[in-house]
Amino acid sequence: MMASKAPRFIARATPKNIKPKTLQWFPGHMAKGLKRMQMMSSKIDCVIEVHDARIPFTSRNTYANKAYEKKPRILLLNKCDLVSQDEVNVACRRIAVQEGIRVIPTHLMVKNMGVMRSVIRSAHEMASAEQLTTTKESYSLFVSGVPNVGKSTFINLFTKKQDTDKNKLKIAPHPGVTKNLSNKVKIMKSPLTYIYDTPGVNLPRPEDFDSVMKLAVVGGIPEHVTGVVETADYALFWLNRKKEYAYAKQCGLSGPSNNIIEVLAYMSRLYAFETASGKPDILRTGEKFLKQFRKGGFGYIMLEDLI
């Protein structure tokens, strides 16, 4: 008698089972920051947009971009170490062609100062060309993007290494750390160049369900806003969609699953995450699952269909 074959796994076609707690996160500091950015845009020579390579199109806030749409812009596609090189290449080409903007893939945690200085030099050249001049005494730049994409990290690359340096900007692995438009930070002496860190700004009215959930999965929105389990479920949807099944073995399953509760229940046993009553601590495990996903522990994927 022939042994029966295991059923082939079929990933769900849509994330229809997910019902987030809310689809909006636009705290007061974002509204204030956006208004200040609009007021100061006339004083800025060039804008450096920082975006998350895992969501290269979703992380581009077209609403905030209107505050400086007439200014020269350079786009840094950060966290490229968490995405396949093929997907990064496609995203860079598509954005550059569609918008006529220079796109530079990078990983800001690696301090490649040669590349970073070339970004600033490009900003100088673009600003000078825009203003029909060959020399300027000083330049003022904005760094913008949605929360938690690496704006402050980028600026800190140009400051002193000491943690006590007064110019150091606060960074953290969660959104909402920069709440105000910072005072200008001097990053270069020749030519004199200042840069402003800006608060991460999301859309005041989210465009769609997927945009909000993608931001939550990569840490651009606190997962408690959309729901920890719900956010983990959306991450699971994309892992299965991209056929990245490493999570199954790491969570103790025999194969991939479309059921996030099943995945987290198995994972909770491995880490001995239990509630006071001895049941699997699904919430705590969901947080662990998202941390693993965000650092590439389950695979390097882009939450966009480009290839």
C-alpha cells in the first residue's frame, strides 16, 4: 500500500481574516511637525527622503511630500540588508523612472561615510543647479520620511561618535521618538551644511488597509495600535505569499500554516511563554514573532509585489 502524500500547502490569496483594531495613527505631534515643515520649506535647499526598502512605495508619504514638492530631492532606500538584491534593484529603477528622482539603496547601520558624503555632495549640486548658482555660503537640508525608517540614524552618522555629544539625536527601534522638528545640526564645514531632522509623518487619512498594516509590520506604526496578533498575522500572510517558510521550523511546526494562532501557540511552547493560568501567551509570542520578522529572522522579503 502506497503512503499518502502530504497535502500541498496553499497560501491564502488575501489577508481577509485580519481585522485590525484601528486603521489610523496620526498623533498630534505629526500634525504639528507637518505644519512646521510646510512653513519652513522655503528655507530648505534640498530634501533627503529616507524610506524603508521592505515597503518602498508604501513608505512614501505623498501627502507630506507636498510640503516640499518643488524642492530637489534624493531618496535613500534604507534597510536594504533586509530585502533581496533583485527586489531592491527593481524598486530603485521603478521609483527613479516614475518620479525622476535619484534613488540610493543603503543600510544606514553600516557607516559607509564615502556613500553618505556623496549623498550630501549630490544635495549641494542639485540645490545649486535649482538656484542657478555655482557657489553658496551654506546649505540647509531636510531629512524626511515615515516613522522609524532611519532619519535620525542618518544624521547621527555625521556627528561625533561620543554618546554624550549634544548633537546626537535619539533613536529607538519603535516609531514616534522624534516628535519635533529639530534644531539644525551642522554636518559639514566646507561648504557649511546644516540638516534638520523631522518627525515621522504618516498619512492623516490612510489610503488603504494594506498601507497601514505594512507600516505596522515593519515598525512604522506601534503594533498595539493595529493589534499585536493582527500585525503578526499580516506578516505571516506575506511570508507565505513570498514562499518564505523558515518560520515554520523556527516556531516548531511541521510545515507552513495560514493560522497565526497555531503558529504562535507552537512558538510559545519553544520559548515557554505562558500566562499565569498555564496557557500559551499568544500576545507575548506575537511580539517575539514580529521582532524576528523585522530583523530578517524568517527571511529577507519585500512587502510589495514587484517581481
